[in-house]
Amino acid sequence: MAENRASADTEGAYPEGVPCWVDAQLPDVAAGRRFYAGLFGWSFLDRPGKGPGEGPGERPAGSPGDEGRTPGETPGQPPGETPGQTPGETPALGTGGPVLAYLDGAPVAALTHKADGRLPTVWTVYFATPDAEALLGRIRAAGGQTVAPATPVGAPGAAALGTAALAADPEGAVFGLWQPGTHPGFGRRHRPGTFGWAELYARDTEAANAFYAGLFHDALFGPGAEPDFGRAALTEVFPAEMPPHFLVHFRVADVAAALAGVTRLGGRVRVAPFEASYGTVAVVSDDQGAWFGLLQR
């Protein structure tokens, strides 16, 4: 396992190989707004455009849920539960306009409507890059593959928010690439209610370390590197039949309180809290089936 963490809470530009954004592909974005407003206190802003992670950092236009709520407090009314997919299934770039999630006025994630109900319901992590096309070429040369080609993101006639792509490593774990335009990525991270970690669950951790070190050496192992991206054996946490996958983690102040909030909102606890080298972790899914981690540290 190779794990550490980045230090800053508020951000500008991200070096290549640093997780810089996350989005969820959901069948019902309105239900997603209710769930994550109740769990993390997110507020939301609709934005036209295509692709994951749009959002140049405008002020939010108000919350449909309970503004400022901390994890575990009494949630809003949960929607009905819809079956979702387990981690490891291949997501696709969304075609509906995204809903941007904010915490304390800073962008922290996006919720995107699935273009096709057969696509997985899933959280995806995006790694920063100055050149998505070039990085896709290096991924293919190292044994990975392109899942979705580099695609400009943003409303027609407006400055590009950035360029997004999806790739898979040699074991099939899917991750995103984000080449920033006007949107660099997270406006805030590493505090309760925001991105805290991305863990790759792989069958062959040595091969995974070699693959990602080749792509993102400076971010992972360079001088002063403090990555918030780790690798672990799949069977440490999940059944052997589950495919390799990335698990997005969100920070919480109190795992037990956050788990209570998840269940009250209609979500499920998938893996009870356990101790990892980077903190106390529980694995949950939202009320539509998107899996994610809760991280207390």
C-alpha cells in the first residue's frame, strides 16, 4: 500500500496526478441533491453543459436541502431507493447538465444525470493533467485503455471549463482525467463534507504501483509529494469477485454520526468502520446505489 495525503484545504491549480475533482453519475439528480444536502450540507447550482465536473466556481444559488448541516444531523426527507451498480463497473461521461455541489461557497463535486439507465451509478475521481490527450497516450502505452476520449466541457459559446476523459488501468479500474480551463477542480478539500481520499482496490498492488508511478511519479513519489491516493489489495475489504475499482472518500467529523445520516436518508452501510493507515473508514452507498467511503481522521 502506498498512501499519504495532500495538505492544503483550499486550492488553485493542481499538479498532474493529483485528484482534483469527483462526480457522481445518477439516475435521479434531484434525489441526489436531497441525499447529499442532508448528509454533507452541500448547496447546489445548476449549470448547462456536457461532461463531468463542470463548474468555474460561481457562488451557489441556494440549497434544496438543509444548508450547513453537518454529517449525522437530522436529514431532509429521503427519496425512494433505486437499485444501483457496485464499484468497478465502467462509467460514462454524462450528457445532461451537471448540478454543482458547494460547501461554504466553494465547489466540491458534481452530480450528473446518467444518459442511459443501463450505465452504472457511480462516483468517479478525476486526476489533474495539463494535456489529457498526451496522458491518454501514455496510459495506452502502459497497458491501460481509453474509456471515453478527451472531450471539451462547457456551455456552447462560453470559455471551456476544461477537457475531460475517462481511462482504465490494466486491471480495468476506471478513473477520470481533467485538463483545466476556467475550472481547476476542487475549491475546498480535506475537511468534513469534502473530498478526502481516493483508494484503488486492485488485485495486483505491485503492478498497480508500477502503472501509476509511471503515470504520476512526481505526484506520488517526487520530492515533497503528499498524495491523497492509495492502493490496497481488493480482498482486504471486498469479496474477491468484485472487480478492481477506485473508491472516492469524503471526510467526516464523526463516522458513527455520518453512518446514521446515511441510513436515515435511505442509503446503506456496505462495509462497517475499519482502521486504515490513512484513518477510520466506512464504505456506504447512497439511496441510488453509488458507493463511496466515509473517512474520519
